[in-house]
Amino acid sequence: MVLNRGLSETTDTSPCMNQNILDQEWTAISLLRFAFSTIVMMIFMGLYTIVDTIFVAQLVSTDALSAINIACPIINFTVGLGTMVATGGNALVSRKMGAGACQEAREDFTLSVIFGLPIGVALVWQDFFDGGNYCFSGRQ
């Protein structure tokens, strides 16, 4: 028997981990503490976008502001794709670890890395080595 975080006495059946920090009684405070970093990151990303738009509109030109508005969906798609792969991989790995299937969890983690790596390399290649010839640039 292992005393888990002092909240409940449980039997640790998972060989993947010694203590499961998610196996506890949840309150609103503990949930907010757990999600605080994600909330702060989303607030700062939104503020960054707003402040960047204001500075570009005031200090550069309306053409530059139009360019930002054209590029934003591409950036959002890239961030969304990365978040999708990371969240899906995390869910698969966490489920397998919770079930005690450590080898399958490692395989799923490897699969998510192998899936995400070519996407990242393709995006870097397009940006740095292809001269930035995106479909919206009008260059041939």
C-alpha cells in the first residue's frame, strides 16, 4: 500500500510510475493550479497578437497589417497541427501508462514523435531552404 499525496490510500498497480499525481481528490483550486500555466500561455499569446497588430498598423503601414492578416491563418494552422499531434499522443500514452502497458505507451510515444518529426522538418524546409515561396507570395 502506498500513501498517494496524503489524500487516499491506494495500491499502485501501474509499473510505469511510482505515484500518479492525477490520482487524487480534485477541488477547484487544484484544477486551477494544474491548468494555470496553460491559461497564462494562452493569455500572453493573445496579447502578443493584439500588440503586434497595433504596432504594425501604427508604425509600419496598412500593407504590412494586411500581410500579417494573410499569414495568421497559416501560423494558426501550424500551431493547431502541432497541438493536435501533441495532445493526441499525450492522451494515448497516458491511457496506456494508466493501464500499466508501459511498452505500448513507449511505442505510442515513438509513433507520435515519428509522425510529428517529418511535419516539422517539412515546415522548416519550406521556410528556410525554399526561400519562403508560399502560395500567397505571388512569386514563381
